[in-house]
Amino acid sequence: EGPERTATFMVFVLLFVTNGSRLIPLFFRESSKFLKTGAMIGSLTVQGIALSSLAIMLLFPTPIMMDNVTGRKVYMLRWAEWTPLSFLMTFLTEAIDLPNNNAAVELAWGHGISIAVSTFAGFLFPFCQDIYAWCVVFAVSVILFSSLFIRLYQRTQRFHRT
């Protein structure tokens, strides 16, 4: 309630207006083949899920738990949203300039899954009863997230070679 609800409403309005102003012209163009591309469908899916979760948080009561270690509120719907979206966005980022071979596709899938499982740790934190369990979940999350830096290094090296 209060400031949290206001912030959620402002983010909803911002996403709605931004996406509306960007997408409405595309829908009215006759030669709008861009809307049928995989990247655009993925982007629309991400924005649709984000808008839907914001609307749900505004209109309905959603579960909020307390993290026993940090004492902070954990909005469970947010983590349920972020986990699949982190996979989708990571996979789309990896796949945007993917070489056409199975190893590259498997790498993109693996990196997406690694980031999604890392994100899922945020969902698990309120279920950790003590600091030790919390630290194990946190360590696994950090290790899985670190794949991002390895991929960044690999992509930077590939960029410099071209």
C-alpha cells in the first residue's frame, strides 16, 4: 500500500505509454513484417508479461514474504515474473548474432538457464530459515550469475577478432 502502490502504478503507466507509442505505429503500417520476427515477438512477450504482473499487483492482493536474514519484504510475484524473463532476455541477447551451429545454440540455452536459476534464488530467500541456508542459496546464485561475465569476455574477444 501507499508508496509501493504508487510506484507500481507509475511503472505501469510508464511501460504502457512507452510501449504504446512505440508499437501503435508498427501495427498500422501495412508492411509491418517486423512485428512477425522472433525478436519482436520475444520483446512483446517480455513487455506483456511485465505489464500483466504490474496490473495484477495493482488490482489484486499478491503474496509478500519476509526474508528472515535481511528482514526485507520479498514480492513473490516479482520473482515469479523475473525468473522466466531473465531466461528469455538472456537467450534473446545470446541468440541475436548466433552462429548457425548446435554448440552455439546449446551455449545460448545454457547461459539463459544459468541466469534464470540465479534469478530464482531471489524467490527462495524467504524460505531460508537460517543464515547458512541463505548463504548457500546466495553463493549458488552468484556463481551462476558469474557466467554473464565469462560470456561478456568471450563476446568481447570475438568482437575484437572480427
